[in-house]
Amino acid sequence: MSIKVLICDQLPLIRDGLRTALDACPDIDVVATTDSALQTVILSRTHHPDVVLIGLSEPAPDLDLIRRLCSQEHPDRRLPRVVVFQFEYSDAEVADLLAVGAKGLISRDSTSEEVIVATRSAARGRTVLGPDIVERLVGWFRDRGTASPAGDRPEAAALTRREREVLQLIGRGMSIEDAAAKLFIGVSTVRTHLHRIRHKVALKDRAQLVAFAYQAGLMREAI
């Protein structure tokens, strides 16, 4: 089954270029393109895309749009995975975008192949972070010592040692299967830990858990 993609960008050149590149992939189908935030929400409800690519030209990201896309209620369908691409991200924007549900943050000057890889990864439920974003996250802790990028999260104190280990691996971009192999436990056990973590910290998806892990300072701990 093809990965259905919706593209939102203000520039026709970007929209058309992405559509051409993605439609050339046999496993990807671009169902619609738009330059409007409102139309993005409407088209998402109409076409039920697996992935929504949102290009941000303005300095401040449209958090409300992403929040709406990630909270739509489809009785028989999963929510779309949102991948954002813009030229630069501030520290606060990285944390905010992940917190509202974005599954991917990549650079606006990414190559077509990088966008294709990000689209496929997001469709599989993986959190996708561009190399520059990964470097930014690493830099947070090199430069700030014990300070977290968006303040400590006291909810982390309720997590068990194993739950913290699982969350750290997921925060580093590992799949559930890879995390299970790393910890020498079953895939179902990892899923159970993630379910318990979501319940304890009141978060609903993987992207929010990644943001939480960094905000709580868990990524500084050794596994």
C-alpha cells in the first residue's frame, strides 16, 4: 500500500518540486498540495494522508496547525505524521514542535532523497530529526551542563530505571525493535514500558516522548 502524502508550502516551486520527487517513488502517492493552513486541515480530513509535509517560510512555526493535525479524530484511521521543514530552528522551536506532535524536523534545504527518507520513516512511526537538529540537541547538553533546553520535568521522577532506559533509546531515534535488542528484552515488553510511560507523564505519542526526554534531562544519563 502506498504512503499517502499531503504537502503544504507557500512556494509553488517547492510544492511542485516535492510532488515530482515523491510521485516518482512507487511506494509514495501525493494526494494533494496546498499553500493554506486551513486547507491543510480540510485536505487532511478528506484524504487521510499518512504523512503531512509542512514547509515553514516564516520565522515562527505554526504550532496551532500542527497541533490541529495531530489531534484530529478519525474513528477508523490513524492520525497523520507531520514532518516540518524550515531553514532554521531555535532551541524553543525544536522543543515546541515535538511537544505538539511533529514526527519530523528537517532542514528546508534538504535534498529530495532526504525528504523521501524522512517521509518513509515518519510513515513507519519513527521520529525523524535532521543532522543539524541532532547536533543542536547534543549541543544543548555540551553547552549548558546540567540545564535542560526547556526546563526540568518533575514527572520524570515517577519513571522506573527500565522506563528511563527505554525512553532514552527512543529519544535517540531507535525503533522499538532496536531498543528491545539493545536492552535484551522482548518487543512486547518495550511496548508495555512505553504505554506505562505515556500514562505516567500524560503524553500521547512518540514525538512528545522524545521532547519530554530532552526536557527532563534524561538524555544526559548513561544507559
